[in-house]
Amino acid sequence: MSTADFLVQGIIKAFELIFSLNPYIMSITGVSIRVSGTATLLATLTAIPLAFAISFVHFRGKQALITLVNTGMGLPPVFVGLFVFLMIVPVGPFGFLNIVYTKEAMILAQYILITPIITGISLAAIKAVPKLIIETVYTLGGTEKDAAFATLREARFGIITAVLAGLGRALAEVGAILIVGGNIARTGSVGGIGEGLSETRTLTTAITSETSKGDISTSIALGIILISLVLSVNILANYFQRRD
Amino acid sequence: MEELYRIEDLSKSFGNKKVLQNINLKIFTGEIFAFMGPSGVGKTTMLRLLNLLEMPTTGKLIFNGNDNAILQKNNVMRRMSMLFQRPAIFNTSVFNNVAYGLVIRRVDKKTIEKKVIDALAIVGLAGCENQKALTLSGGEAQRMAFARAIVFKPDVLLLDEPTANLDPANVAKIEEIIRKIRSELSTTIIMASHNIYQVRRLADRVGILLNGELIEVNTKEQMFTNPNDARSYAFINGEFIY
């Protein structure tokens, strides 16, 4: 069998797995979306108020916080994974939480990874709102709260882009969640491929394990779903950037 | 006429730079008062102080007999409105832009609708409610900003070079709007301008600012025919070298 035939057959089988809604594939996709979605939601709830606090409130250590956010935007995922792992292992300071190799641990790792990204991009979007807009709010009788809301409204497309960038990063991330989540599936096999339903196995971690096992068609199926998800997020992000 | 502002020995500095010094002035309800002078003499800072966007470094600013106006900043600011040289436009419809001052005052929807339509009619933008504000031309945007500034009927309207960068047709429209606002809403209008001809067409009284000092305050007639200060005469006649 030539390489081309091998690839074509892999792709055909991958589409069969996707369109037959194979339970193994679907459970992995579900875990990916749940983990990354929850991490993005929690990171958004932290990052947007943080970006506003940095923009509007004067406090000591603000510059240090901005440096921390900027540094956090480029954190290596494996380092974050290792750090979270060391914190939550039974002998670690947060070992009592008993979350090692769970979805919660994966959410925590992704939260740490993407909160600086959403904060940093939101901060840039807020800073891009002209000062005159804020002054206009005051001249029309607005309070500081009104000025903050007006800024949020003006920066809305940039902030949505920030959230989508965070989601895209979370979906595509592999190193951190592999360390803290363990890439676990239940024992047995569902739908004739892979193992049992996913516990902490995501699209990215499953691709690594299925490829190493030589199950290329399953890897391709997972890859197609992953790319489709990330592409959809990026198309949305581009749409909002164009509207800005 | 009733006294609206009283300014006593007011000075304003930014760092080591003194922008305004020893300003003493009274502004009366219902008048159009114009600060005139070359660029960079402190006209905009004066308006920002009157709008309470800036605080004086020293001296007193008394608004409507309220000598702690500075302490009650926000309540007092709600009775004023200011227009900048280039209007800031919210990225939404013309209607939402104009309605903003009413929305933050929690006015009911029906009243907002009526007042916005009335305000847009005053500035000649009737029918533009649903247009995206960012698609307006420079002149239209400035007229929309006027509508937004007057829709909640402020006691004071502060105008910072309201027609700078506009073509003659739009200048004429804006000046007509200023006259209309004064006659229909009895709003006190305080403007800053370096356009001598415009001040002559619109103002009741004029104050000339030079290097941060208010060198003369006079009625328009007196200022343009027989000013008290030689520097005022030089500025009005284009002989002032700066």
C-alpha cells in the first residue's frame, strides 16, 4: 500500500467514525469541549474584571501585575502542567483537594494558561478605546461606573476576540492537560476502536496516544474534529475583529 | 441676569507648567460667553475646569451659588454638557448615541424616543436615527454630538472650538443650532474659539485669554469696537504676534 492510499483510507475511515458518531470519538470531543469551555468561562470571569481594574483603578503593584500578565501570555504549557501537578499531588500543598488526574485538574491548568491571554488581549482592547469616549461619558453626566460600561461596550469586539483566542488556545493545548489529566479512558472498548469512554482524554491528548498506537484513522478523525473546532473559533474571532 | 459661575483667583498648573493664573470672572444665566485667544493659551483648560473635568490648583469655582461645587462633582456635572473640537462617537446607532445622556439618567423609553427625535430635528438630522454613527460625515457627527449634548436640557453647554475643521456650510449650520439652543432652551452657552468672526456673530460677552491670564472681559460690542486692553485690540485686529 502506497503512502497516498494509506492516507486516503485513513481519511475515509475517519469520516466514517465522525459521521457514525462513534461513542469513543464523541466522548473525547465532549471532554475537550467541557474542559476547555469551563476553563475559558472561568478565565473570562477573572480576566475581564482584572483588565478593567488594571485600566481604571490605581493601586500599588499595578506595573508588576501587568508584567506578570505579559509573562503569563507566553507560559510554556508543560511548565504549567508540571506546576499544577506538583501542587495537587497527594503530597503537594493542595493534595487534599484530591483532583489529580481529573477534569478539574485539567480545567485548573488551562485556567492558569489562558487567563493571562484573555487579560492581555482585553487590556489592549480597553486601552484602544479613545480617552475622549470616557471624557464624553463624564461630560454627559455619567459616573465612573457608566464610563467603565461605555468602555466595555466600545471594546466589546476586542474582548470577544480575547475570549475566543483563549478558547482556541485551550482547545489546542496538550502538554499541561496531559500531565495533570493523565489522558485516561475507561477500560474496555466502545465502537470497535480505542478504549472505553473518555474520562480525561481530550482531542489533543488522544491524538498523541492513538498515533503512538498506530491507529492513524482514529487520529485523523480526532484531528479533523479538533481543526474544525479551532477553525470555527478563529472564524468567529476574525468576524468580531472585522466588526471592530 | 442671575449669576451662574463665580470664579475667584483660580489657577491651574500641570506639573510645573502654569496654564491658567489668577482668573476672576462671573458668567450669567442664559448668556453666550466666549473665551477668545490664540491656540495654547488655556481656553480648553478653562472649559474643562468649568465642566469640572479638571480641578483648580488654587482658587474657587462657585457654580449656582454652590461654593462646594467641587465636592459635589458628579451632581453638578449632570447639569452641564460639553462638546469637544472632534466629537467622540460611540460605536452604535445615531439614536443610541443621542439617547445616552437620558439612558444614564434612567428616563423611560417613550420619553427617550420623543426627546431624541426632537433633538435630532433641532440639529437637522431627523430620520438618521438608525444610521451607524461612525458613518456620519464630520459635520453631521458634530451636529449629532450637539443633539447628544442638549437632549437632557443641560443648564450649561460648553463648546470647545465647535466648528474647527468644518466646511463653511457646516459652520453656518452649527452656528444656527447654537442660536436655536439658546433661544429655545435658554441654555447658558460658554464657548472657546480663536475664530474672531464667529465670536462676533454669536457671543454676548467675550473674555480674552493670553498666556493663561484673562486680560479683559467685556461685552461683544465694547470688545470689538473699543477694548480696554491694548493687547485685546492687537489680537482682534490681527496684530498680535505669538
